[in-house]
Amino acid sequence: NKYISTNLIIKKKITFIKTNDSRFALRVALRVKAKKYMENVKIYDMIPAMAQLYKRYGEPPSEIKNNRIRWDIQRLSEGEERYYSYIIHSKMNIIGKFELPVATGVYEMEGQIHEARSNKVFFINEPKEIKNFDVE
């Protein structure tokens, strides 16, 4: 019911990235699709406190402030789709379930302001095997 009533669809996806220096890194991808014509679209996403934003991404964000990323879109036509991605990394290695906050979209349609939220995404990281470990 929530999916049908929302005119802006935001799908969030994460993938693990292997790094040279064994850091924990994830690529976060946002797919934004409009069901109807809308204006003044703003997409907000949060970066977890323990992670930093890698300075290379697809389309640069409009603003990065206090671990919050924002993209501004003037207008989206009916059926138009945009794709945004960025990379977060951390020196700490995460073990177990790691969940990212949902992304939020605020848009104006027919003179009214509406809000849409993305799906929840999480990553499960299992500890690596310890080799050459003898128990006596």
C-alpha cells in the first residue's frame, strides 16, 4: 500500500569492495525513479558515524554536511530514473550485521510537499579464517 501511494521510488543497494590495504569498504547505490512529474527533488542519505566518505563518486552531491549527503534535482519527468553511487570506508573491520540508514526523498508535486523513503539494506560480514593456528 505504501509503495502504491508513493510517487518517488528510492531503492538502495550495497556491495562489498575489496581494497588493497584491507579496509572495510562498501559501494552504496541509490536508484531514484519518478512515477509522475515532480519538481524540487532532494535526496538525503546518511553515512554511519564509524565510516568516512571516499572522495570519488558518480554524480557529485550538492552538499555533504555532518555525515549527511544531499543531491538536488530540479525536476523528474514521469518514468525518469537517476542513479547515484558513493563509497564509504572504515579502518575498523566490521564483523556481523551492518545496517545502513534509509535514504529519504523530499519532492514537490502539484504544489504539495511529499516524502519517500528507501528500503533498508544491511551487510553481513563473517570473520576470516585464522590459518596456522595450533591449539595445544
